[in-house]
Amino acid sequence: MVETIFGCKWSLTVFTLLTGGVNRPGEMVRSVDGLSTKVLNECLRKNMDFGILAKNSFAEIPPRVEYEFTPFGRKFLKVVGDIEQLQQDIGDAANMSAPDVEA
């Protein structure tokens, strides 16, 4: 599952947008250069299929759709954050242990 989610290069971007309060598809497309509506819809659908995101449709004119993290999605996001922190810690440790090179 994780491999499939991260196979879509836009998933992390979508997660970042949702975390920042951008939850409508049109807003997402306008916020990110290079992100098309078609690719966004595929990414959102895949993350809904995995139970990470939920779609809320409002019976308004014009129709309004918003996305949010499910309880499972919030847990998944925490794990992703922990992995990012671990990656940062590993990078910091590698930089600290690298020998000084004099020119």
C-alpha cells in the first residue's frame, strides 16, 4: 500500500495541501504548478480507496466537494511525519560524522 501511494508523486503534495487547509480540488490545482485535474482526481481516488481520504459532497449550486483525512489517514500521516523526521535525523548524523576535508 505505502509503495503504491508513494508511487504517485503528487500524494505528498496533496497531503501537504490538506494539512494546510486547502481541501477543494480546484484550489489544489491552482496552488500547484504542473498538477492537472486528471492527475489530481486519480491521486484523490487512490487515497480514498486506501481509506486515507474521505470526500464530502455538498448539495449546493454550484456543487462543492471537499476532501479530508479519515481517522486512518491521520494515523498514516503521523507515520509519514515520523519517517520524514527519521530521514532528517539520519542525514544530520551522517553530516556530523563526516570527516572534515581541508582544501
